Amino acid sequence: MTPTTEVRFRIEEDLHFLLHSRHRAAAAAGELHCPYDGTATLEHLVESLGIPRTEVGPLRADGRPVPPTHRPHPGALVDVAPVPRPQPLPEDAPAPPRFLLDVHLGALARRLRLVGVDTAYGTEPDAALVARADDERRILLTRDRALLHRRALWLGAHVRGSRPDDQLTDVLGRFPVPLAPWTRCPACNGLLEPVPKAEIAHRLPPGTRRTYDTFTRCTTCTHLYWPGAHHPHLTTTIASAHQTLTHQALTHRANSP
């Protein structure tokens, strides 16, 4: 194959794990060659290598910044960077952003709700999940790359990390959101409100009734919450979330011109 029938890519290391396995060795060696018919856009070419468009940041062709719709000339050298952190959102995106998580991220959904982030959780098939994210203008969070390749999806993100605490750090590092701990139901995402003990005493186990006096109730599913045995662990999770956002803000300020 001659250089005039391909485009060369330099992929930043942070994106190598998203490449199809057959391309990773070449990317690690420094330069990846992709067959090119002269008509495809950079967005389509990069996706053909395995990287979802949701994960692609600045693109440069022969050293010049170009948009994803750019059609490079045969033989061009394209540099691909990951999406910046924090990630700029479309002007019509809800503020603050809200999320929809797929079936494999239930533990992360509960943590996001714990810190007060509007987080829906979906068990529906892929096409319905994408349609829901679009209809509700929620950012779809998933570890399923196939979901992020769906053309109908308005906005999504690949969640990094296998542990829920690491996933929470990843999401908050990419999408800084205002935190409002203890305001959402971890079970259903409904809003919590204070409730007098006397009003719900009949629903409490005897030990809880004797030991605790402060309660909240979900306005949607009526689940009750109080500062029980898991409270110290949950407080640690909330403190870590605040620390992530503080670090992100300081880093962004230091890197701003």
C-alpha cells in the first residue's frame, strides 16, 4: 500500500485502550496507518479504529487544528488527543448536567446520587437507552463502547475504572457538577426531605427508634434514611468527591491562559 492511499495517525497514549486490539501495537510504536478512500471524515476514520467519538478531543492534521468533519488529504498525519477535562458541554445541555447510567453501573449510580447528582439508571435495551438519554438530555455513562458508537446518541462518556469509587472520581473529574450530599435517594434518585420521627416511628425497627432522631424520606419512593452504621463510610465518599472537584478546579485554573 502506498502512502497516498492511507492516513497516518498518532494517538495519544490515554486513548490506546479504546483502539481495536489489532491497532494497539502500531499506536504504541508511534504511528498507526489507516486505509483511506479520500472521502471519509476524520470522525469516521477515528471511530473505525475503535475510539468512540465521545472520547475524542482536539484533532490536528499536518499540525493544523481541524474539526471532526475534516476530510484529510491522502498521506496526512493526524494527531488525536483525548477529550479535555473538564469537558466543555454543548450550549443547549442542561445545567448542571444530569446523567443516565447503564445496567452495569448501579454502584456508581448510588454514589452519584449520594453526593446529590441527578442520576437515572437504565436497564432497557441499548436503542431504548440511547433514546432515553436523548429525550431527557442526560449524558449516557457506560463502559460499553458499542453504546458510545451509536450515531443517535447526543452525548456520552466511557467510564474508567473497575471500582465504583474510582469511577466516581473519573466522572467528577470529567464533568464537574455542584454537589449536594444527602439530598437524593440512592435507590431511585428522588429528592429527600426531612421527616419528623413521630410521623414515621411505626415504620422503624425498635433499635433504630431508640437510637436515632434525625430522618429523611424520599419524596418519590418514601424510603427512609438515617445516619446509621454506614454513615462514616458514606461521609468518606462525599469528602473524596469534594476533593476531586477541588483538585479539578485548581488544575483547570493552573492550565488556563
